[in-house]
Amino acid sequence: MYEPIRTKSVHTVAESAQPGLPRRTREEELDIRLAGHLTALLTVTDELRVLTPSASLDAAAQELAAHAGRLSGGRAPLRAEPSAVRDDAAHVASLHARARTLAGNALAVATSRGDEAVTALMTARLAAHADVEGVLV
């Protein structure tokens, strides 16, 4: 009544098409993604540190760098030099908005990964950037 399937599944074909290529686990992929979000947030934090120096931003930058390094196998994240200093309020506000977005993205990945330390740090960063803008979280 039914004819047997004669072709291989797409999963089998995909695995056999690229033999010898390293495969990453879900945890490794989440580590890579989370390290990328943390490095991007570190870049924005460094920009804010130049425009609005504060001890809390310095501490946040150190924590972000430490977690990004841990997730990258001990390699320190690349740190860019902050761009030209634009001390207008609109630019600072846009940096805080970008930092909130990046912290939210990192929070989602950290929660999925089960990383409580990064989850706590991202929750604190979300609150800190929302407080600066006067936005309720």
C-alpha cells in the first residue's frame, strides 16, 4: 500500500555532504553568541565611560570583559577606542538605548544558557541604563 522511502533524510545528507567539519554543540553556540553580545555591550559601555565617566560604568566594563573572556575560552575581548567625543545629550541617550537593547539580547541568551552570573549582571545593566533615561523597566 505504501511505498518505502528510498532517499536519505535531509539531515543525513547534510551530515554526509561535509565530512570532517567540526560540529559545535548548542552550548558552544550559545557561548559564542553570548560572548558577542557582551563584547558589543562592552564597546557601548566604553563609549559611555568616555562621555559620562563613573565608577559604576568602570565596574560594569570590568565585569563584562571578565565574562566575555570566560566565554571565549580565556581570550580577552577586543576593545575599540571610543569614537570622537560628542557630548550632546541625544548621542548619550542613543548610547543608553543601544546598551539596553544589547543587555536585553544578552539576558535572553544567558537565560537560555542557564548562566546565572551573566543573567544577574544583565538585569543590573538593564536597570542602570533605564534609570539614566528615566524609563521604567
